[in-house]
Amino acid sequence: MIIAPSLLAADYGRLAREAKRAGASRADWLHIDIMDGHFVPNLSFGPALVRTLRPLTRMFFDVHLMCSKPEILLEPFAGAGADQINIHVELGEHVTALLWKIRALGKKVGLAINPPTSIGLVQPYLHLIDTLLVMTVNPGFGGQEFIHEMLPKIQQAAAWRRERGLSFRISVDGGINFQTAVDCARAGADVFISGTTLFGRRSLAAAVRKMRKLVQAARPGAERAG
């Protein structure tokens, strides 16, 4: 199980300090949302921020490109220190080339899907990716309510993974708190991206420990294994 604090919910006036706090919390990944104002109606961070934060922590940097033209950003983010780069299945005919480009840059490959999009669209790419990112809110802004109708998508992705003997992770992002993380774990998710619930706590480390304990107990087969 991977716990990934989302930088979108951090204190923007102290991002370096927040990155160090995340690293000290024993969370696994730092999730970094990149918005271009076109693919989603908001703007966020750029490669320079990733380059600045990279020396401050050994955490795995999970970069999520919510961008209309990710092809112009892959090399800059790879060079800045991203460990995994996620692009969106909604980019259609460009997806295959983008996934191969990320792999060619030596990075882990992520594919994201938005709530209105049919989960069936990710099927042709499942053998090419390391992580499937199921958005559980409509992307663009932090602090939204979890969309419970996304749970069947997670279940379907987990079923395909099982049936095909694949090993991609299933990541969830949007409205992930202690309860919705449990719901997603029961559905088959294994990466939990959480903003306010983690960064908003006085003790990020305690929040990470609590979420990890809850999702480990909720994962399929946990009771039998125990």
C-alpha cells in the first residue's frame, strides 16, 4: 500500500518545508499535480518547482500532468526529477506515443482517467503502464467531495489486473480521507493520494500512519491473511 500526500494541499508559502515534512512522515510518494489552465480550469506548478524540491527529499515523485500538450512537458519534468509521469487517457490517439515516450525517458508510466470517461478506454494500455490513476473527483481543484460512483471503476480495473496477470498499481485521487481510502482499498486500490486529510493535519506522520493502518486492514484478503 502506497500513501501519497498531494502537494496541492500543502502550504504554498513553505513548499520546501512541506516537502521535507512529507519525507519525514514516512509517506511513500509525493504527488505533484500539474495543471495548464486548458485541460483543467486551473494553473499549478512547473518543472522548476520539481527541480527545487528534488534535493530536499528521497521520496518518489509522482507527477500528474493535467495538460492538453503533455508532449512538451515530458522531458522537462523527467529532467527535473519526476519518478513517475501520469498522462490522461482522454488525450485519445496520442496516448500510446506518450506512454512510450515516458518509458523511453526512464520513468515509471502512469495513465489517468477522469470521472465522466468510460473505464473501458484504458483497456488497450494496461500492459504498458505501471499505475492506473482513477480520478475520484473532477480534476482541477483540491478539496472536492469524493464521487462514490467511481468505486465500480476501481473494481473493474482490479478485475482486469487479476484476470490478465498484470501488476500495475491502482491509484485514487480526489476526496481521499480516512473513510474513502478504506472504501477504495476494499475495491482494489493500492495507492492513496490525499491532500487536506494529510497535509492539513498538525502531525502529517500520524495521519500517514493512520491511513496506512486503515487501508492495510481493508485490503481484499486482509482478514484471511491475518
